[in-house]
Amino acid sequence: MNTEHDWITTPVTADHLRGALDVERTEHGVLPHRLPARARAQNTDGQLAMAESQPSGVRLAFRTRATAIELDTLPTKRSYVGAPPRPDGVYDLIVDGRRAGQGSVSDGHVVVVDMVAGTAEHRPGHPGTVRFTGLAEGDKDVEIWLPHNETTELIALRTDAPVEPARETDRKVWLHHGSSISHGSDAASPTGIWPVLAASLGGVELINLGLAGSALLDPFTARALRDTPADLISVKIGINLVNMDLMRLRAFGPAVHGFLDTVREGHPTAPLLVVSPILCPIHEDTPGPCAPDLDGLKEGRLRFVAMGDPAERAGGKLTLGVIRDELSRIVKQRAADDPNLHYLDGRDLYGEADSAELPLPDDLHPDATTHHRIGERFAHIAFGADGPFAVS
């Protein structure tokens, strides 16, 4: 801890957090979750457990006159054997709506993943501190956006002036669910992921249930969406189902209907936008599963390849093209009785021309520049004057 200031320690509680659906008390402090305890209890998949514990879209929010802030955390980072080292997660400091600083915590636990062997080794680490100093004097609204790609236990918040609860806002709440692209994939920082950018441009409060590798139409995820208060809802469906080769066309349609039925139980009239996958050339016409390119890993670069055969579509295997056609059909059918249900083709967010200009670096995930483009386009389409999420 820095001793230059007369610090005031404020216990971190759920009242200081936005974007989390649950907060777990741990040995060290508190751990934000993006799925409620009931959903976590029904999950048996390690990938989803990791994804929901990474606080994409989660931020501390408070009001203070402080000119210096410290936050002690215990991150859990991921490292992949054969792939380039991953940079430390970034904490974005937002003061009165504008970014005023960034920082990282280099310490923490590390999970070393060997994608070839299918193993993961947990290496314990120690807490660290992210510091922000030299802030302007006077009352201000402060948000600290937590790293979207690191599980983050919050231990202590220190400031050199008292902390008050964040002021209530009359902004509408946008609840979004999607895959690793919505989670943040290769974005540069937590406020640089496309849903956060779109929410900022749309003037809404975001709850991000983008779950890397885990947008799989799980019923417990649908119930989490159903039970979370929200004014606007979007679900981005498709890429993970193909990546995992999880189901066939016969199961896909009913599963989508069931997922939407559950969401509508809690939000019968809210604008609900179904978004199909962005362009991903390796899976447009080739089914999954998806796997790391082993030759690329040997050369120190991570790329993905589609392992299916286009001929397998005849047997009901899913591709992105098949999924878009089916989602469009389902939404058109349901919209006859549900005028607040809408469809967006993901290629309107990232399509052929974008792929030629900004190809997916690993053939699966967009880079930081592309996140900005997707966020701006979503905001224009969804929050524009004629969009399904137009905010009056």
C-alpha cells in the first residue's frame, strides 16, 4: 500500500458494483459473478465457470472527491502453452464519463492451459494493487471497469477522501448475451469491448452476459436473462454451437424457441433483438468442431480451423449460414405474435468487406479495432431513431 496519502478503506460490497448478477464472499474479499448462484449450481462445464467469473462489463461505481485511488485485487489469469504470452488484464478508470487512467495487476493466480493435451494447471499467486493518482479535485462520479478477461477477486478499495454510493440514473438497462466476441475476445480493455462501446453510444446501462465459448442455449442462462430486470434485451446466437458441434438442426430450432420462451416469461413486452453470427469465414459453410491449428501453435501463433466437412450439412450439421437462415425464419414466425421481437444479421456488424480489410487475427475473434467498428454499427442500427432499441 502506498503511504503518501491518508487512506480511507471502504469495504467492497454489491452496492458498489454494476453489471454483476451475484457477489460471492471469498477468503480474500468478494468475487463478482455474471450468472446467479442457481445457474452456477446447475453448470458442470469448466469453460462456462471461467467465463462467467470473468467480470466483462462489471465495474465499481461510486462518488468521491478523492485525488488518489487504490484497489487491491487477486486476479486469475490464463496462459496457453505454445501461444504468445497474454498481456495483463486492464482496469479502466472512468471519471465523469471519460477515461482518466488505466492500470494492471501483474500478480495473481495463473491457469496454464495446454490445448493440445487438454489439460489445465493452476499455479497460485498473490494479490496486487492497481493505483490511480493525480485525479482532479472536487466531487466526481468514478467507475473502475474490471478486466474483462481475468477472474478478479476484490479485496480492498482505498481513497484519500470518503466514498459515497453512485447516483441513481434514469438510463435504460440493456441486457446482452453472446459468445466470446460479446465477452471481449481480443479487445484492448474492458471499455473497448463492443457491447460497452455500443452502450456508451446508446446512452444505456449495460449488463453483459457475453460468455466466452458458452453461448449454448443453456436453459439456466435463459432463466438468468428472464430473472434480470432490464428494459432492452439482445441475444447473439450461433458461433459457439458450431464451434462445439453441439447440436443438429433438428434440435437447434426447438432450443431457440425454448430459450426465447423463457426470456419472454420475465420480459413479455421488452424489445428483444436476436442477433446472428458475424462473418467467420472458416465456419460459414463448414461445420465444427473448431480446433486450434497445431502447426500454428508450433510456430508460436494461435489460429483456429474448422474440422467438419461441408457435406455434413445434409445430415443436419450446423454452419453459420444454416444458423442465420433458421434464426431469420424463427424470428419472422414469432414476430407475427410478438411485435417487439427483432432480428439482426450479424454480417451487418462485420461482413465480407470488413473481413477483407480487418481479417480475424486467429480466424475466430476480432481485434480491438474491429470491436470498435462492431460497437459503432450496433449502436447505429439498434439505438438509432428507427432502431429496435431507440431510447426516447
